[in-house]
Amino acid sequence: MEIEKLEIIESNEFQSLFNKSKKLIDSARSNMGQMANAITVLTSFFAGKIYCRAGTTGSRKS
């Protein structure tokens, strides 16, 4: 039984599964980083837009 388990671990199927899992995890990390960057950019853009509108519509004291 022990020899059979060892053969399964050393098989190409296990290595293939490991490689596919690693690629999936790396892809998920990359996608999450891109999403976080996009959210940061959009948040900054809309915050700046609100700030500019408030600055141009506000009353000035001279």
C-alpha cells in the first residue's frame, strides 16, 4: 500500500495537477491586484471630480 501511494505522488498526473493549481492561484493574485488598482484609480478620479465641482460651485469671499 505504501509503495502504491508513493507512485501516485511521483506520477505525472500529480505534477500536472500541482502546476495547474499554481497557475490558477497566480492568475487569481494577478487579477485581484488589477482590480484593486482599478478601484483605487476610479475612487481617486471621482473624489477629484467631486472636489472640483465643490470648488467651482462654492461661494467665494473676497
